[in-house]
Amino acid sequence: MAHIFVYGTLKRGQPNHKVMLDHSHGLAAFRGRGCTVESFPLVIAGEHNIPWLLYLPGKGHCVTGEIYEVDEQMLRFLDDFEDCPSMYQRTALQVQVLEWEGDGD
């Protein structure tokens, strides 16, 4: 299992959140809310107002989002769904937990 941080259309109440609930893609469990420790520019752009987090650490603002625990199947599905690494890149970063509902630390 891995922890992922989502800040856009995969969050609860957003248009693509339904894929996080579809167990045919694997397992995803909401664990809490957080924000990036470093600041980054968050851009909402394009025809569909898609959020993009630009990897320019130290610029912009701390970005809030949701933390999920996902299995390997869901991680692979999300990489494909988000067109990783062409459109989005999965990047390790530090997230400050604002609210935690998960088990353990």
C-alpha cells in the first residue's frame, strides 16, 4: 500500500473522484487532508479548467489536498488515468497532515 496526495479532480466532490471509489480499479481509502510542506504554483488552465501543480518548489503557495492509501492496482490505474508520465508526473513530496482519519501514523 502507498500513500498518495491528490489536489484536483480526484478529490471528494470533484468530477473524477468516482474512479477512487470503483473497486474494479483497485483499493483507495481516504486517510485525511493535508497540504504540501513546500509551496508550489497551482495553475487551473485549459478548456476543462484542469489543475496543474508546477514543480517549482518555493514558488506559489502550500497546496491543500487529500491523502489516500492505495494498493498497487489502483496506483497503476491512476498512472494510466492521469496519463503519467506524459501529462502528470508522480513525484514524492512532503505533506503536512491537517486532519487524519487513517489507522496509525
